[in-house]
Amino acid sequence: MTSLRLVYLGPPGTFTEVAAGRAPGTAGAERVPVASVDAALNAVREGEADFAVVPIENSVEGGVTSTLDALGAGRPLSIRAEVLVPVTFVLAARPGTALADVRRVGSHPHALAQCRGWVAEHLPAALAVPALSTAAAAQVLGGAAGEAPYDAALCAEPAALAAGLEVLARDVADNAGAVTRFVVVGRPAAPPPPTGSDKTTVVASLAEDRSGALLELLEQFATRGINLTRIESRPQGTELGRYTFSIDCEGHVADPRVSEALMGLHRVCPRVRYLGSYPRADGLAPVPPPGTADADFTAARAWLADLLSGRPAT
């Protein structure tokens, strides 16, 4: 029996590795780190991996643009699950480095942003240097034989220790409750059955740049009482003013109100990419406004069917 293969944004020691270890439906899978989000998703597209785990959203910095763009372009993929991971950082450096010696700090851009205030207070003259990931920053610093691109790295403590670094400070993030959301991505497949606590992710393009175009898109959800848990604009890359919208909403494609909203999007948008319906990691169930519960949509369809059949409608 062939075992599952799961790739994740590496190297080992990243928060993505933590998420990969908790990914639903991947128990026993071989876990392989790769260098970038694009590499992870392309491994799934090419059949080199069954699943990829990549970051998609952070509670402080919002959407991870590299993931949003990679999911919105190329051959379609399907989000199968989500994982929430609390994020805490340490500032680590080579042995013998003092806090006063740090002039450059390296990490993933989201980590740099989450620790901006702490760095400004304790290292006001330090420059921020972006790296591919938090663990990559630690590895580069620990593995550099001579001059390194930075003097300290913001990373998870296990990554720092694995790279032979010393911890200069712990709990350096500005927001102690920061959480990063990761998604488990596979090749296109039928969604799992609804659980009553689900999310649906789509990417939709506006038909044209005109007054009211975005409102028309949003109305497909609002008139059906569907809450959007995330919406972000991303440039199409063709010309200024042309955008697509990456959207997470409450509910499952099989829910009558969600299916109607997606059909509405299909009517008013030239391109809609459905990325999947999957269980919410937090287990919260939506509370739709009166008249927009799935039972209301089912009852309305039954009423219309009676009208069309000539049966008395009540």
C-alpha cells in the first residue's frame, strides 16, 4: 500500500511543520519540507505529493499573498481542511552575540511584521531582512561560516535550538494571541459532507471596473445571510484597477443558501474559482439572520415547485 506524501513550507522547524503534523486526514503521511508555497502547491499539481500544507492567513497581518495568488492561478486545487496554530517567537543569535550587537534581524515578512513593535522598542536601529521562512532564517544564520545576512533571527524556539543558536529573548511578538491559519490542499475532488460548521473558499473576478461592481458581488452573499470571514483583493496583473477577490464564507457548497450564492456569483462574475468547502477548525456554527436559514431556502423551493405543478401553494 502506497503511503501518503505531504509537502509543507519548510525547512523543518517552521510553524507550517507544526500545522502539517496536525493536518486532518493525513495521519501516517510522509512529511517533506519544500522551499516555497509555489513549490508545495506545484508538487500536488504534478502528482508528486498528495497534499500540501501552506499558510493562508494570520490574525495580525491578514492573508498570505503568496498562497492567495498561487491558489488563484494555475491548475485548480482543492482545500480539504484548515489548521489553526498559535504563533510565538524568540529572537535568536549565534552563541556569544549580545542583544546590543544586533543590527539586522531576519525572518519571514509576516513574522517581522508581528514583532515590529518589540524590535522598534528594543532594537530601534536594527534593519529587517526578509527570509523564506522563520526556520530558514534560523538555518541561514546558524549555517553561515562567516558574515551572515543578519545578526539575529525571529523564529520558533525549536528552530533556533536546531540551528545551534542561543535565545536572546522570548515572547517577542507584539500580540500574544496571534494565530496563523493553514490549509491542507489536494487535487480537485468532491467536498466532504457538510458538518454544520464549515467554510467555503472561492476566488471571483469582477466583470468590469465600474461603480457598484463590487457591491453586486457582495450582494450575492448578503441577500442570503452569509457571513464572510475573509475577503481580500488581489491584482489580476493585467492592468491597474483590475482585481480578483479571495473570499472565505461561512457554510458549505451543499447548503442551499451557499449554493445559491455561488450560482449568483457565476451569473455576475466572468470567473469564479471554487477552492473547496471544509470543516472549520474552530467548530463554530453560523447563525444566519431570520429568513436566510437553509430550511427557509428549502421551504421556498418547495413552495415554488407547488406553484409550477399547479398544486395549491400556502
